[in-house]
Amino acid sequence: MEGLEEKLKGLSIARRSLPEEPTYLLDVALQQPAGLLAVSCSNFTVHLHNKDSLSLLGEYRGHTGPLCGVVFSHASPDILYSGSADGTVRGWDVRRPGTEAAQVFRSDPSHSYCSLDLSCSDALLCAGTEQVNDEDSFLVFWDVRKPGGGLLGVYSESHSDDITHVRFHPRERDRLASSSTDGLVNVFDLSRGAEDEALLATCNSDSSAGSVCWCGADYAQLLCLSHDEGLHLWDLGQLDTDEPLTVFSTADARGVALLANGGGVDYLVGGGWLEEAQKLLVVGGENSGDLHLMECDGGGLRLLRTLGGGHASTVRCFLWDAAGEALVTGGEDAQLLLWKPGGEELSTGKRKSMKSESALSLKSRPHKKHGYQKEKKEARQAAV
């Protein structure tokens, strides 16, 4: 079987999609097995694309605030969930593009969501909120099978600032990881019920934690990326031992020399565990739009491939399609790109950015997924 490095070395642009209006592409999710792509955009819409042609199949409108993520149901892949700072999580029927949400989930009116995920059993939705009243933030849980919204309750003691990312374990339905701008990454076993009993571990990123990713054999490791480009890889299998949890850590990945000229990345996009290859893929980029695909393990970061000629600005999201052996990327230039081995664009042309002033105003830091929320907080503090 061809190795991961060989597959990545053969990647080139196969398709390129540009929306009709300038918008940041913030997050992307893949429907299994049918193959739709859902993309959340900075204009509060969700776009549906064909994963092979990238053709736009439809969009959903309904959210009135910035989106914080999209995720497909596993057992019922025709259902797509999206979360928003408008205080709603909405369930859409992807067989009916353009229709109103089939389900709407809410909690307290003061809650604005900045992260979202669905358990591998499809039973639980979890959303993380912005900080409320300058001291509280909440993990909110719903049972999607229950009528009338299915609100189960909240965890309120484990984080003290915006909960930037929530991720359920890919195989253990009750295992949840959360990250926050308070610097903490928490791991819960929800089957234990009460919050203080459910909290299994707390890891400190020593910075504002931006995202987490389950990885490693049996998904026993956890990757954390911070808003100032720190990277931390922890082995949760060591929780009950005297061995250190840290597999690899760097306070600033921008200082790691990866390129032949001694240079490195300007920012980190995210990470993903490639099950077939048993490799942790970390994607970083340069402000010019070039991407660097890296492997991360106990030995640190190692460059696998640089992708140039695609994006014209900061990349905000990616996913690896194992079945199609393809990489999908989206960013602030409003472009959605499909990279495949031996890919050739049907229409070639100079890459361009579709940034607009209105889109730029949404983010205080271009590569920070939750800059919108932090910008609001800074404005509140300045007004005091």
C-alpha cells in the first residue's frame, strides 16, 4: 500500500470553488458515505458542496450570528448540525437544501455558542459557550432523540472563559474533551453524571487554548493547539501512571525550523488523526496562502509536503478524505480547494482573494477561529 508521504507528495489542485460573494470559509465537515461537504461561512450561512466536483448544491440561512462549527450525524447522515453565537444549534435536512431548520436547540438566553460537537452514538449534542457575566462559561448538553429540544443540563465549573472547542471521542460515546481561552483542556467521562465526578483530567496549555483533536492508537492521545500557535500532544493513557502526559510540546510552532531555508509556519490550521496511516497530520500555513503538511509525534513536527499555488490568504479549515485520498481546504480568500494525487484543475487561472472589508471586520486575528468573540470581549472591557 502506498505510504502517506507518497500520497501527499502527489497532491495537486483538482478542483477550485469560489462563492458568488466574499466570505470566509470557517469550518468543513464530510458526510459519510454519500459524500457531501458542509462549509460554515462568515456570512452566517452553511453551504453544501459535492465533495468530488465542489459544485454548490445549496445553502442554509437562519443563523443570525457567527457560526462555530458544522457536524453531520453518523447514523443518520442526512442530518447536519450547525452552532452559532446567536444562541442556537440547528439541525438541517441535507436532502432539502434551502429549507428551514428541522430542529432548533437552545439553552439559557444569555448563552452564545462558540463550539459544537455530536457524540459518536448520535445521542448527545454538546455546545460550549462564551464567557457569561465575566466569570462563567458552560458546556450545554442536549439529547437529540428527545422532543421539545431535549435539553439535559450544563456543566458550569470546569472553565472560566470562552469554551473554544468541544470534541467527543470517536469511539467512546461518553468521553468528551473541551478547550478554553482560560488555558485549560478538560477531559470528561459523562457516564459518571455530576460534573465534579465526570472530570477525569485537566491539562494546562499555558496559553489560550484554541482547539483539541483526539489522536493516536485507540485515540488515547489529545492534541491541543493554542491561539498563539502553541502545540501540545498529551498521552491520556498515562493518567493512571507516574509517567508524564506530555508527548511533545512547543510554546510557539512558528519557531520550529521546517523548511530548507530555516523558515516555518506563520500559523497553525488544525490537526487530524489519519486512521489508515496511523499518523497525526498537522496543517500549518503562511500568510501568503501556502500550506505545510506536517507529521507530529514524540519527535516533534516534521514537514511532509508544502502545497503552493492554491490559496491567496490564510487557510481556516481542512479535512482529509481517506476514501477519496483527497485533502479539502478552505480559507479567508473565500476559496474551497480539492487536492488530489495527480489532480489537474479544469479551469486554471491566477489565484485571488475575495476578502471584503465586512469580512475582515469579523476577526481581530485572521487565523483565530474565535476572534469574533474575543473582539466583543475586548470592546466590553474598553468601555468600562
